[in-house]
Amino acid sequence: ASHRHITITLREADHEPARNSNLDAWLRFADYLENRGERVSILRDYAKAHEPLGHYHTAPICSTDLMARMGVYESAKVNLFVSNGPTILAIFGSRPWLQFVRDADGRPEFWRDKIGLSSGEQYPWSAPDQRVIWKPDRYENIVSAWDEHIGSAAAAA
């Protein structure tokens, strides 16, 4: 299969808004990728699935249909997330992904007790290009993680 697009999955929920995606940072990173010739699809939160997001390509069906979402993830070059429900699809999928977790979202005991990871750890089955990034989703952190785990491989693909 041809893996030509990069997904950015946003968390934009009304509950626990402190856990939401840093929208400015993600849109800036989408511009960074597009300026390098990448195709970016932004998957909005279910509640905002049908709201446009400026000039950015969104995929409303992927925000509301689980099979469509998984299909997009499995056909992507890379999938990018914060800590949110859809991440689990990528975690058990085959494609590269990065998930940004800011200080275990202030819930290190949740991550340890429910997910089985302590800060800095990775899922034991994850490949080198499937990483939990234990940093907030600030632009500089996204670019740094991209360069460290994905950039050279994506450029070669």
C-alpha cells in the first residue's frame, strides 16, 4: 500500500479541556509538513467532525466512523496524537505514530495502573517509529520528536 498522508488527530472535547490538543501548535506543524510537500489530514474530535478548519483538509467521516478512521490510520505514513481515545487504534495498528502525553496528563497513577506505563516508558510491542512522547504538544516538542523518530524515515519513504 502507498502511505502518502500524515494524520493529526485532535482532541477537542468539552470534558477535561486541559487534555485537549494544542490547536495552534498542531496547525503550525501541519503547515511545517505541508511546506515540505507532505499531505496532511486533520481528524477532528467527534463533536467538531463537520466543522471546517480553515484551509486544512479534514476528514469528517473519519471522526464519526470507526472503520473509516482505522482505514485512514492504516494507510497513513504517520499518525500523530495527544492522549485520546482514538490513539488506541494506532497503538495496535501497524503504521508509525507519535502520541504526546504532557506529564502523563497530570495523572501518572492512571497511566501506571490502567495503561501499564510509567513516564518515559513505551509499549513493549511498539516499533522505533511508534512512540509515546512524554512531553506536552508544544510546536518545538512536535518538531523535535518528528525529527528524532520519523523525519529521516519519512523523507526516505
